[in-house]
Amino acid sequence: MLIAGAWLWLNRNPRPDAKTYPVLGVMLDQTDGIQDFPTLQKNHVQFVYLKATEGASYFDDEFATNYDRVNGSGIRVGVYHFFSFDSTAEAQFNQFNRQVGSDLGDLPIGIYLEYYSQYTDTPPSKAQFQTRLEALIQLIHTRLGREVMLMGTPTILERVATISPKSPRWVVSNTAPKHATFWQYRDSAILPGDDSKKFYQPAVFNGSSAQFQAQSNKIVR
């Protein structure tokens, strides 16, 4: 009974109400492999966020392939950088810019925030965190002319609430967040209607289809 219950829990469809959140998407990195985007579109996926870089040296193995494959699929694409507490803002920007080039998608550039390794138990000071993050955002704004979106749990996003407050937020939470542009409602779940039973990091846009179409990575002056 325990095994059966665990299987049902893992294979349930936790997608939030489609009438309230009509726009579905997924976050992808190299652990998800090369994607079949026409199939994702058939499963009502309207956007993907592809991991591009992390820190000052990491580049996702499948970014370039998946970016090329998603073009022409009808799925909108965003790219994101995993923020490092160990590298300067300049070094992180240079890595992102060098590896991604013009493949910036058409949704706000994501900066994913997470306490990792030693920072899980001992987070960096708030001042250091905010200063480095603000510098990275400024580099993206001034050198690329692109909008950013901060991504993470409510706890870590609260710590940087005063940084670029008008920029969109991607909130990772099992319960509906009070304020979010995108809501990643599970770390891992099967998409509704997907017979392959593959697990994804699913998310929904917090708004109407028309509001989603108005999303852009271009800075509005």
C-alpha cells in the first residue's frame, strides 16, 4: 500500500487551475536532455526557460541544442543564469554574454537565486548579496538592454525585495504565492496529458494569455 501510495503521489497532476492560470511552461537544464518541443507544445506548454550559465565558468551542455530546437516551435523562450556568491558580477556577466551571445530569447532574462553548498547553512551577508546582484542586473540592463527576472523561493526573494522591485519575479513554491509573475508550483511533476510520464520543473504565468503575450525581455524606458 505504501508503494502504491507513493507512486500515485509522484504521478499525480498538480497543475494549478487552468482557468486561473491558463499559460503553462517548464524550466529546463541539461539534466532534462534534448527536448521534443512539438510534443511539449501538444501538451499545452507555451513557454520554456532554458538554463544557460552558472557562476563564471559553467555552461549548460544542452543549452545551444535546445535553443536551436525551440525556434519555430511556437513556444516562447527565456534563458536564465544561476547566480553565484563566489564570483564577481562582472565575471558572471562575461560568462553569460560570452556563451549565450544573441540567443537571449524573448522573455525577461532570469537570474536564479539559491543558497547552495556552504551558503545553505551560512548565507552571505545581505549587503554583499544585494550589492553583487544589483551590479549584475545593471550590467544586463546597460550592456544588453534587456529586462531581468529574479527567480527563487519566497524566502530568498524576500531578502532582495528592494532590488529592482519593478522587475518580474519567478516564485518557486508549492502554494500559490502572494506576488509573482511566474509561479513554479513544483520542483518536479508530470505535465497534464503527457503520456511519456517525464518529470519537469513546471510553472504557470500569473495572468491572462494576453498579459503573457505582452511579456518581453526588452527594457522599457
